[in-house]
Amino acid sequence: MPPTKKTGGQQDDLMAAISQVKTNQDRRTKRSSRRKTVRSAEMLVGNWVKKLLVLVVVALVALLVDGVRREANDFKAYVTAFSGNVQVTSGGKTAPATMDQKLLDDDVVETAAGATCTLVMSEGSAVQMEPGTRLTVRVLDYCRGGRRDRSFMVERGSAISTVGKYFGAESQSNVVTPTAVAAVRGTAFRVAYDPATQQTAVQTVEGKVDVRTPVGVPQQVTAGRAVGAAGYSLAVGGPLDEASRRALTAQATRLRALETDRTPNKMNALESTLTAVADPVLQLLGICPGGWGYNSIDSARRSACMEALRTLRTNLTSLPDPPEVINPWTLAELNLDPKEKKRLVKAFLGQMIDKYEKREHDWTIEATCRDKRRTRYVVTEGTLEKIQG
């Protein structure tokens, strides 16, 4: 029997439905393929991003670790040149100096007659000891962000110092004698001391040097000028003679040349920035400049500073008549054991108190802590207060 029109129509509808199903299937297949392609691309990009992030984190950690390692260099001075008989006392043992020898706080260097010795710091600052000199490394300190605190004592003889241009704008350096202190930034100068007469001489080659004794008004000694002190009495400054000026300028120029090898590169600057940014976290972990331990943490330094001030208060209140003057860096006028004096000044910036003033019925001491903020305190017979930081 021939197919009817109805049967033919049904076949057409069936074929159309099959075609539609096939079309839909093709569309689903294409969409699925596109989704798979997108997912593959996303996974590929995601994997690369993850790998890149891992590489960045690893690189940052490596830079941070190297930055922490480099910080240790700021706590050392290095013997870069010497001639003649030069002796170094470190850890209670005295031995001849050696090239590239590392010097730390409290180390002592002595040059015999005719001998010289050059010490260089991490960023290029330098000290050249002249013949017959005894010099003590008082403090080599560093706070993240580039703040340095350096101090040397010329106990006898003379030394020429240069402060490098990478020393740091908020850093401080001083050279003291038993009776006077020369505080500097970005300067070249010479300090001499004769223990027999207690005479100090400061000669400025470049920049400006602030010179003071425990009494009187400080003087600013500009380039080409000099000032002297007999004991605590600071004389009026005057010009350097031409021969001395030429000789000191030549020596300062030789010391300045040592900065070249210690010029920080971009990587050093990046590491310094990273350690400064990460300092709060590193402090919590006990990873502090110069070591790993509680005593280097800012809060511990502030506690040590306040405890030292309390000890000074106890000592002063026990005296029937407090002294009119106190040497800020030696505390010579106080009735303290030498080791105790050294322990106390170590708590203060520059290893010295900022100010001592005796009044009619009272006295005050001001001091700056060695923490990053340079916190300042004032202590009287009845109070201990923070005044800055």
C-alpha cells in the first residue's frame, strides 16, 4: 500500500527532530570543548601565576635572609691596612693585628711608635690611627632603616676619621676622649688626646664637628679650623695652619678612596628596604640587627635604658651631695664600679647620657635609648618619664 501523506509527514517530522537533536548535540559538544579549552587555559595561567608567585616569594625571602645577614657587617670594623707594631685586644686577649681582622664593641687597638692602622666600616666610614695611639671601639650599632650609632674613644694619641656619604642622614658618630666629645655627620676630622696633660684637640678637615665637654657651651668647628680643651675647659677655636691643613686633607682623601669598595648597589638598597618593612615581624621572631635574641629587640632596649636610669637615680640619691658635673660618657664623677659604669652607658645612644643638670634641691638626667625610635627619657629623684619617641 503506498504511504499516505500523513505517514510522509511523520517521517519528515522525525527526520527534523533527529536533525535538531544532532544540532543540539553538536552545540553541546562545541560548548563543552570550548569550556574545556577555557578551563585548560585557566589552569595553565593559574599554574604559571602560582609558579610566579612562588618564585617571587622565594626571591623576597632570599633577599630578606641576605639582608639580615648583611646587617651583621654594621656591627664590625675591619682592619684594612697597618704598618709597624699594632696590637689588638679582643675578648681579654692581646695579639698582633691581622689583615681584614674584625673588631667588635670593647675591642682595643694600639699602635706603637712609628706604627699606623686603618679601620673601615661597612658603608665606607674610616678611622686612621696615628703612631702611639690607643683607641677603643665603644659601640658599633645599627637599626633597620639605616640608622647607625658609632663611637670610638681615643685614650691617647690621635686618629683621623671620615664619615662616609652612605652613613645615613639620621645616623650619629662620635669620637670621644676622656674629657671631650666630637659629634659628626658626613665629616673628616682629627682628634688627639694627651693623657698626661688631659688636653684634647679637634681639627676639622671637611664639614662641621660639634665639640663639647661635660661643662660649658659646645662649639661647632667648621672646615679649616681647630679647637682645644684642657680637661673640661673648652678653649675658643681658631684656624688651622696651612701645613696642617694640607697634610690632613691629603690623609682624608686617602681615607675617602676606601668608600668606593663599599658603595651599596641596588640589591643592597632593596634588601635594606625589605628588612625595614619586615622589621615588626622580624622583631617578633627575635631576628634583630646583629643577632637573634631578646636583648636586641626594641622593647628590651627600652627596658634596659629605663633600668640603667633607675640605677643612676639610686646612686645619686645615696650620695650626701650629688656632683656638680657628670661626664656623660665615662660617668667618672659617680661612685660606681668600672664594669657597672660600662654596663650602664651601653643602654644609651652613643653610650652616653644626653644631659645632667644639678639644681638647688634636685637634679635631672636625660638620656636617649638605642631603640629604633630613639626614645628619650628624663629621670629626677622622684620621677622617670618618657619625653620623646
